[in-house]
Amino acid sequence: MRKKILCIEDERETAALIAEELTDRGFDVTVAHSGQEGLLAVMQATPDLVLCDIKMPVMTGFDVFQRLNEFASGLGSIPFVFLTAFADSESELRGRQLGVDDYVTKPIDFDRLVFIIHARIVGVARTRLVAKPGTLNKRETEILTWIARGKTSAEVAHKLHLSKRTIEFHIENARLKLGAATRTEAAIKAVASGLITP
């Protein structure tokens, strides 16, 4: 049975990307575009795990988590994971002090995120999966290989049966991991490092 994930994310493109990626990986994903929508969604259909952005208008992720704890004590066993662009230690510390189960920063490494989701759902103690700098995941390797062969994002999307947005997301992640200014430079660095074979 597919596990139910509620993603609370006000940026619609980001929410759509997360939903698409997690659906492709076997989850049943519901999206809420505000903290208020997210609270209602939790009450209406209890998810197996909540992914929540922090910076949202009107009600922040911190507010959502606190409201759930105040008004829905029976839902306390639902794992709650912050998914945020805030990489500063102060925000992470505040989240952990409130009692969230995990804290994942953007750009999203979906291999790491899925690992955390599975660990949280089965109740495994907090586990950190740290990628070595410059390490590409399987999808990034596959996409950069096609880029190195001269394919456009649209062509790669067609070949891999993914959306162009998803391809662009993985290229951007690979570029950041490799410290490259452009996708071409990322492909060149990946080839030079032996990470891909064009």
C-alpha cells in the first residue's frame, strides 16, 4: 500500500516538482499551498508523513507544527519534516527544539529525502545520509551523461519520460554539487572526474 505524504509548500512549481518526484518513487502525495490548507488536509485525511516548508505567508511552518501539537495531540505520531531553503543553524535548531522529526534543506536531494521519509515512517532513529561533495546520485548521473552527449533538457525529458522541469531541477543540483557555473561546465567536470562516461 502506497504511503501518504502531505507536502505543504506555497511555491506551486516547487510543490509540483516534489509531488511528481515522490509519486514516481511510489508515494501517494497530497499538496497544500498554505499552512491553513495544510492543517485542514491533516485533519481530513491523516497522512503517514508531513513535509512542510518554513517560509510561507500568514502561517509559517513553525506555526503549522505548533498548531498541530496544540489542537491535534492525537496526531502526534505523524512524522513531521521541515523542507526549507533556510540552511542556517538557528532555524534548524528552532525546528529541532520544537520537536520536528527532521530538517531537510533545499536544493532537494531526493535520494536523501526518500531515505529520510522511509526511516521516519518506520520509526527509525534520526539518520543522516551525508553525500560527499561532488557525488552525483543515479538520476543526476544519467541526466548529465545525456547532456554531455549534446542533448537538450527537452530531449532528455522525452528519453527518460520525465518533465522538463524535473530534468532542469536535477541539472541544477548536479551543477551546485560540482561547483560549476553552467550545465556544460558541470558535464565537463563530471567527465573529467570519471563520474560519467559520455
